[in-house]
Amino acid sequence: MRYTAVIVMAAACFLASGCKRGAAPGTIESVFEGLSRAKGFAEASKFYTGGTIREIERAASKDGVEPSRLGGMLLPFRAGARWKEVSRKDSGDSAVVTVTFVEHPVQNLVGFSFTCRMVKGDGEWKIDLEKEVSDALESRRGEGPAEYLRRIGRSQ
């Protein structure tokens, strides 16, 4: 009877967690899970390369974006989002990963897919969008932030 109660409780915890698996620290999956729990730009930025963050801050300064709004320039992982990995190509300390949101608090992001490069340094995977952000920023011709973000999405 006691073992049945433990199994029932474990199953309930699994279902309550949204059926997400607990990713091991330092894995690609742990980056996406960490982003979904991050509260604001400062917490989320630790899952991106330093070059990516510098380019995002440079882009924001050109548009006069307030620091509190920088989180809107990152990939749209949020609490309540669920995703599936569509493909992954590993090559040592780099990978290219494609992810599709299967559930998301912003309804029009359900079904949204993106591909990102990731690099591993000091045992941690990080998202590397430095080139995409830099290219989008350099190719801008006075466009507003919405067009800029569309360019980043198309360049991946």
C-alpha cells in the first residue's frame, strides 16, 4: 500500500510539472528550461553568449530601448510554454538546434519554430545569436524594432 502511494504521488508530480523532463545541468535542454523560468533580462542573459548579449544591448541602445525591455529581444521562452526539439546537429562544443513551441501563454507562438546555434564553454551550453543580431543590426535602414526582430527571425 505504501509503495502504491509513492507511485501515485510521483505520477501526480510528473503531470503537475507539465510533463517536462528535468534536464540535467549543463545540457542543451537545461538552457531552454532555464529560460522558461528566468525572470527578466538579467536572469535570461546567462543562457546566451556574451557576444549575443553585447549585440542585443548595442541594438537596444540604437533604438533607445529601456534596459527593462531588453527581455523582449530574447527568444520567447516563458513560464507555461512547452516545446519539442525538432532537430539537433552536434559537433563537439557546438550544436544547431531547432525547437517548436507546442504550448505557449502567447497563443500565436504555438507552432512557432526557430533554429539557433549553441556553443559549449566551461561545461555550459549557451545560445549564440551574435552573428544574427549583428547582421540584422547592420542591415537596418532606420526600421523600427518590430522589423528588426523579424530580420533576426529570418536570418536563423
